Amino acid sequence: MIPVRCFTCGKVIGSVWEEYTKRIESEDAGAVLDDLGINRYCCRRMLLSHVKLVDILSPYQ
């Protein structure tokens, strides 16, 4: 699950996650982030470094 807000600056980034994941399959990640308006380094870090652990950990509940 992607955090709703950036931990550093507080900008809402959770709303762009779905479109980001769809578009990075066919486009460059940097260009997609620029197009979505994610310009700050801290916000870009949140999206680029996110790992979907929910799918990995769900069988162990």
C-alpha cells in the first residue's frame, strides 16, 4: 500500500499511484513522474522506491 502523503513534505501522492503503475510499463518512469506533477525529490523517492509487500505478506495472516 502506497502512503497517502509524502513522509517529508506532506504532498498527496497516493492518488497518482494507479496511473503511475500502469504507465511505467510502457514509458520511462522519470517522464511519467514529470507528467503527473511529481517534481520534488522526496515525492519521487516515495513512488520509485515503493515495494508492494501486501501481496507477499498476505498468505501469512
